[in-house]
Amino acid sequence: MRLQLDSALSGTDPTKSGATTGGFLQTATNLLTAIEDPATGAIKTEEASVAAEISTAQTNLNSEQARVTQLQTTNLTQQISQADSTIAELESQVSYVTVCLPNTPGPTTRKAVSQLFEILDCVASIKESARRGDWRSAPQLTAILPRALPPASREELGEYLDHLKDALAVAKASRAHAAASQVRLNAAARFNRSRSDFSSGRQNFGDSADFQQPARVVE
């Protein structure tokens, strides 16, 4: 800029010039206009370029955030559906065993003990899957319970019932956590949409009165 100014002003006579009649003053006026002109000046052009870059970056960011939020929301919706299926089956088993418990006599046999260990192991796997939020495995495991032979004695059936209730409590707590996460994601999605709408409707900062160049008074 200094070299351009020196070059433009070389050969001018500052004593014989005016803003519109040539010489030093007109050359300086033209240079200032090229820099400060509110429509085509260098400052205005740079402001517009920066504003466009900011707008593009914000649009890209909003789009990426919306995509990630949608994926997360869809995944959580599927998980909650699977959690509901798991919880429903566990509740069904709890109800069934509760009804059967008072009418279950009989001694414990070695075969029955083996069956108890197998079914308790299945319930433990359901509980662990629910605790981790692995709702793809939990429904598959709970589907095994109705097909499994229940424990043969009242004591073992009571132990089975306790494990079922424990797994059910863990599943409900994990499901509640997933639902809370979904609420937060939905809130974030609404916020991102409102911010995007605000950004698109916001006045270009270069056109704001705060950024307008004051009019020059040329004597």
C-alpha cells in the first residue's frame, strides 16, 4: 500500500491540486475511495469475503452437527425400543415365577441344579448387557427365558426370581439413561436448528451500521 501511494503521488504538485481538479489531492482522494468506498472499496470487499467464509463454515458446521445428532437420535430410538422389549419379557418372567412360586414343592435334584445354573447364567448375561446398554444382545437373551425349564424347587425358584428382579431393575435404569440421552439430543438438535435459522437471518456484519465507513467531507 505504501509503494502504491508513493507511486501514485509521484510527480504531483501539492500546491496546485483539488479533490476533483487533479494533482495531489485528487490522487489521494481516489486512493482513499478505492480503499473506503462503501460498495466497492477494498475494506468492504474484504469484509464481504470474511463474512462469506464465516457463513460457509457455520453452514457446514450446522449440517455436520445435524447429521451426527440424527444418527445418534436414530440409534437411541432403536436402543430404547429394544430395551422396552427386554423389560417386557423380564416383567413377564417375574410375573410367571411369582405365580408359580407358592405352588412349587419338590427337592432339588442334580439335574435341577444344573438347570438353575444355566438359567441364572442367562439372567446374569441379560443384566450385564443392560448395564452396558448393549440392547442388541439383551432381547435375544431374554427370548431364551420362556423356553428354558424353570428351577424345580421353591428355593431355587425364589433365587431365580431374585435374579430376575435384579436384572429388571438394571434394565429399567439403563433404559431411563438412554431416554434421558435422547431428550438431551433432541434439545441439542432444536438449539442447532434455531441457531442456524438465526445465522441465516442475521444481517451481514459488513452492512451493519457499526461497520459503515463515515462519509468524508471534502472541502
